[in-house]
Amino acid sequence: MNKLVLSLAICFLASVLAAPLEEHSNRFLPPLDHEEVHDEFGQFALRYVTAEGTVVSERGRLVPAPDGADYVMVYEGEVSYIGDDGKRYVTKYTAGLDGYHAEGDHLPVAPEVPEVPEPAPAS
């Protein structure tokens, strides 16, 4: 009985290992349109479009830091692509002093947090 169970387990394992692996395409598609501009301070603007309809645009600009002694690069951009369902998905984002923020109709939105009343002072 143990030999039969062991034989079946080995056959099952062999069939799982022999199954063809799903191939993923990592093909490179050069952009159809590409624009990029930089200045001497590192600020930039870029935009490119791929053959599959993906459009990426981003801008980085320097803004004064809160302490006023330095500058911080802030980013804003947009990425759009055509999903497997044929719909165009657009994500707009900003990244800077207040963190990273993305928005798009396809992205989940956090529920509103109800205000918590202040506790009554202890008497």
C-alpha cells in the first residue's frame, strides 16, 4: 500500500514538473513619439507614446523647501494605457512635499473617516 501511494505521488509530482510553463512576454517596444527637456537645475518635462497606446508624461520642477534654505523637486504626471478589456485607463499623480498622490477612475478610494467627537472634560 505504501509503495502504491509513493508511486502515485511520484507520478503526480513528475506530471506537475513536466507541465509547460506560461511564457511572459518581455518584449521591448520603442516609443513612437518621445520628447524630453531638461534644464541646468535638474527640472524636466518628458512625454512618450508607445505602439500599444501607452502615453506617459511627467514634469519635475523645483520648489522652495519649507525651511526656505533649499529646494525640493516635485513631480506631476499622467500615465494612460489600454487595458486587456479595451478600455483606456488614466492615472494622474503628484509627488512632493506632501507625499505621493495618485488618482484615476480605476483606483480604489478610501472611505470617508467620520469625525470623532471630543471627549468631555473630566470633572
